[in-house]
Amino acid sequence: MYFNNDTFGSSATSLTSLAVVSFVILSLYCFYVRELTPLRNVPGPFFASISPLWLITRQRTFQRPWVDLDLHKKYGPIVRVSPNEVIVSSTKSRHVIYGPTSKFPKGDWYIATGSAGWGDGDELDFLSELDMDKYRLQRRLVGPAYTDNFMRQIEGNLDKILERNIDIMIQRAGRIEDIDHVANFLASDCLQVATFGESKGLLEAGVDDGSIELTMRLWGYMHWVGYVPRLHRARKWFNIIVKPKLRIILAMLPSLLTQKATIHSKPASQMTEHVFIWMRKRIRDRFDSFASENLPTQATDIATRLLQIHAEKPALKPHWVSEMLGTNFGAGVETTAIAISSFLDFVISYPGCQEKIQKEIDEARAAGELSKIPKQTEIESLPYLSACLNESKRLHPAVGSPLQRVVPHGGMELEGKWLPAGTAIGINPWVMGRNKSLFGADADTFRPERWFEMSPEQQKACEANSMFFGVGVRSCPGKHLAQAILNKVLPLLLMELCWSHAQPGASRPIRSAFMTRLHKVNVQWKKRKVVRTMVHETPQETSAETPSQNTISASDRSGRNVNPIRRHLTESLPEATKNRSLPQTEASLKDADEPIVCA
């Protein structure tokens, strides 16, 4: 073939022209999204305003809580994080976006948590459901199985598994364990017995059966692909529409080709081990048994209660029952486990905190206010533990990404900026938990005493703005179940065990894939030895002549009298202990003025 100079010159000219045209188009696009759209006045990173890739790359760092906190610190209460998305931080915006009269629907991010439109539209999926009429119907139908009263009715199931598990933990004292794994095992065992009346025994096995890894992998995908919903729709289309047809085609090919196509598949035994397979078998068995027998009049677990509701109200379809039970082992385990692990981590890290809680527990036990396996309602006799739980829930919410909504028709002004209809908007629960207008100038600090310093009105406002269990009408349907487990597990763990970090002073890294877990934080525990004579002591520090600024008053918030020892529990801690991450040293353990030692 013959080439002359004109040929190469023409090619070079074409490439130059293409580059110039591309540059002009890109410049015009950047100018448009930066200067001509209604969001042009919303502050934020430059690259975030011109491409969603900025947000996707930040999401894939698995550190979204710190990203959003830093953005608000730098840019203020409203920040542009994508060409058509903003995040906000004020309590006023929270009420407008998530309040009971809100008209803000869920955003496209939630498409990644469901079937993306390729299902039959008849699923029960509270996280991804956009049809509010259907959502409200499903919530009303399953609600009786998740009430506070029903949690007390099935409390005996939890007592049995907790008694067994605490004995196992005592036997394993001194071992180094991943706190996230231990919390997941505890939460999963509790949710299994609450749901089916039996447990797979994950804590006893002491190893992940695959469910932790599977859940992390699913969230790891969903938390970023939600910002590219078309990609998720395409993948769902392939899995739901194309893949079944490919299987049919493969089945029609000669056996040799079929063997080659499946030779790299995992053995069936490896695919039937995790808790979700275990759960599906239990659901199938429960349906089969109740199809041939009458339902019991007294429900002893959530599965039975949902089947009772199904029998009374056929509107609760059988597959909705199955899908609701599955929710217990997805979001239910995650939320409960995160609450357990973060609570323990904060209590260990805050010098003197563990000792105060244990003194409170021992005093309540001696007074007959706390059972050996704590009852759900007995948490009321542990105000300092409750304050620590409130602190850990506000500083480490389960969800670490903004709960995305969409500005409704007509647009709206928020934080002094006009937001057109269709703008994605949300608040990160980690940001709301550190709101200084709610929690004071030291909102970034774990300080349980703040809950005793608040007026009733302040405490009500803080609780109303909590986002740990979601917000508004879209709050977690299983929050009473999770809270019931926390009310029993946390006092028990500190009643029987002393906790410490395996590496005192180490940081507390997180992995945030929507659900935000502690990442590779190792702990140890020892069996406690309690000197019961402490309940007869009356510390001088609690006398009327030497009141402490941060003590609880002689009557707690329920009006019940509190004795001097209970008052002594809430004395202020040293100012030097108010940093976010502090080493747990032997000195800090010895400073506690209490007759408690660990074996």
C-alpha cells in the first residue's frame, strides 16, 4: 500500500481537530454544571461538581463518614458532592427531609439494594421499596411481630442462648478476638433464637460460616454501585433475564460442554454452610409443619407470630413472611452487631468508664434490680450504662452514608440555597450524631455524663434527632428487637467479664460500606471477680457537703429514688480522658475506686 506525506498530515490534523473539539465540549460542560445550573451556588469540591466519579471514588475508600464530616467542616451545612447531589447537616433540614409530613421520596441509590425493576414488583424489601402505599401496608401487617410487648413474650429464648454463650466466653477468657466477629456471632445467635427458637451456634463454633464475608461483600458492592444505578440495572437484567436462558442453552449442549462449563463451580457443601441457607431451610420446614398442623395459640418466636398473622390476614403473603424473616439476618444482625461492638470499644477506650458500669451493675444486682441474665426492662436500673449506649449510638451509627432522598416537585430552599426538583439530598447519621447545636462544643467526644446534664427538653430533642435506627416513617421495623437484645447482652457482658484492647492505644479503624463496622479491632476479656461487700459502702464523695457537678440527682428521670452509691457512679471523669481515642493502660484501671478485680 502506498502512503504519502499528505496521508500522515491529514491523520495528524484529524487527531488535532478531534482533541480540540473534545476539549471545547468538555469545557462547555464544565462551565454549564459549574456556572449555569441551580446548584452553582452550593459550595463543594470542584471535581465533585462536574462528575459523579468524585463521589464514587470517595465511596470506594470505605471511609464515607470521615469524608462527610470533613466536607461539612470545610464548606458548611450544605455541600455539593456530585453534579446533582448535596448533603446537609442541620436539625432543621433533617425535619424537612425526613419528618412525618415529608414529601421527599427515596433516591436512586436504593435501586442497588433491590431488584432494580427486574423483579415481579411483589417483593417485601423495606430498604428499596419506593411505593409508600405498599410500604405502609407491609409495615402494618408485620408490625405485631416486632412490638416491644412481643419481644418480652419471647424473652425466654434469648435467656437460654445468652446463658450458654456467656459460659462459652468465660471458658475462652484471654483469647484475642476480632470484636466485630464476636459481636456478629452474639447478634446472629440471638436473632436466630428470636426468629426460630433455635440457634446455629455461631459463637460456640467461633468461626465465620461465610455469612459475615457474604454480607460485607454485598454491602461492598451496593454502597458504591448505588451511585451508578444503570450499571446495577444492567447487571440485574443479566442475572434475572439472561442467565436463566443461558442455563437452558447449556443444558441442551453435549454433556462434555456442560461439564466444562461447571468444572470451576464451588462444591455444593461449601455453598450450603452460611446462615442464610440455614435460614431458608428453617422457613421451609416451618411452613411445611404448619401446613399439616394447627398453628399454636401462643407464639414463642417471630416466625410463628408472622405465620399467625398470615393465617388471620391473608394480605400478608407467604413470600412476604419469608422475606421479612430474611431481613432479621441481614440488616438485623448488622445493626445489632455494630451497636454491640462500638459500645464495647468506646467503654474500653474511655478510662474509668468500664469500672463505673460494673459498679452500677453490681449495686443493681445486690439491690435485686438486675437478674443474672438481665431482663429487657431492667436496663432502667442502669442509667450510666444507658448513657454510654446513647453515646456510642450517636458517635458510631450503624449507617455511615447519607440516607438519600430527592427534592420533590416544585423545588425547595434549604440552608439558604435553592434546590430544584430532582436534586438528590441526604444527611449522614455520623454527621447528625456530632451536631454541636444538639450535643455541645465537645460533640466529637465520647462523654456519657452529657446525658445527665441535659434538661428533659434537650434530651428529647437529641433522641428525636437520632438516626441510629433510621428516620421517620422509614425507620427500622426491627428496632424493638435490636434494642431488646442490646438491653440484655450489654449488661451481661460487663457483669461477667472485664474487657481490654489486645493492643492498648491502637486506633479504631472503620470499614464503611453503608453499614459501618469496626475493622480489625482486637480485644480480650477476663472473668470478673466481684467483692459484694461494696454494696454496703457509702462513699464520702456523695455527701451533701461535697456535691459533684456531674452527679445524677437524688431522683432519676423516672422519679425513683437513687441511693448514694448510684449517685457516686456518675461523678465527672478527669478532663484529660475526653479525647476520642485513648490507650487503656493499667494505670487507668487501677484508678477506679472500687473493690472489683479480674482474674
